Amino acid sequence: MIEQLYQLCQKELTEWCTLMTHDRSMAEDLVQEAFLRALKNDGLLDSLNEKQQRAWMYRTVKNLYVDKIRHDCRETVTDLLPEQGMEATEYAESDYEILLSALPEEERMLFTMRYLQGYSSTELGKIFRQPPGTIRSKLSSARKQLKQSLKGDYYERSEKNRNKL
């Protein structure tokens, strides 16, 4: 049964996947992995008609591609993080204090307690006698302000670097 399915849709799956990934080699790998999954699920595939089997294969290839993209993104992010025990030089402790000092006092306290000390918004709501939704809203505002501050700092550094050239 798997052999027939392979003969029926291997080429079209590979072509479709190549269009999706823009990489023939990756497409071939994903299709191959999908057929391995088909072998593991042969009981399920036997119960489906030909059209449903093809749909299952397409869905499996697409899901494998999405999983690969997610995995690659996580690897990229963790590769960029500094190693444990190393101090981040770009924003040392004093830089954090300067960034946080730009926040209103209540938001600074909430942000510090939530993200540096590990309190949940529910716990903070109990401490400050406010609904957790209000706490989350204030934390969102603090994050937006910090993001704006970081963007401004980034653009200032970029402008300085351009002026040096």
C-alpha cells in the first residue's frame, strides 16, 4: 500500500514542497520523512481512500516543514544568547537600572517583581490589591516603553556608527 502511495504522489509532493521551501534538498528530506511517518501509520492510511491518503501526506509534509522552521528559529535564538555565567556587555547592570528608571514607579516595581523576581500577575494583583488583568495591562505598558527606549538606543548607536563612516 505504501509503495502505491509513493508511486502516486512522491514526485508531486516533492515539487509542491520545493515550491514551499525554495530548497529542493530540504523538500526531498521532508517528503522522505513524511513517507517514514506513513510507514508508522500504515493502519490509519489503510482505512482511508486514495484522496484522503494524499491529503494526509500533504498535511504531514506541511506539518514537518512548520516544525522544522520552528526548530530552526529556536536554535537561532539560543545561539545568539550569551553563555551561562557570562555577563552581557551591551546592557550591563547599570544600563538595566537606567532603562528601568525611565518607567513610572509603579510600573518599574511591577516589572521588576514580575520579570526579575518571578511573581505571577495573580500574585502581584493580590499584593497590590488590583485585578490580575490590570497588572497585565500595566506590565504591557512597561514592556512597550522599554521596547521604545531600546529602539531609540539602537537607532542612536546606528546613527553614530553611520557618522563614523
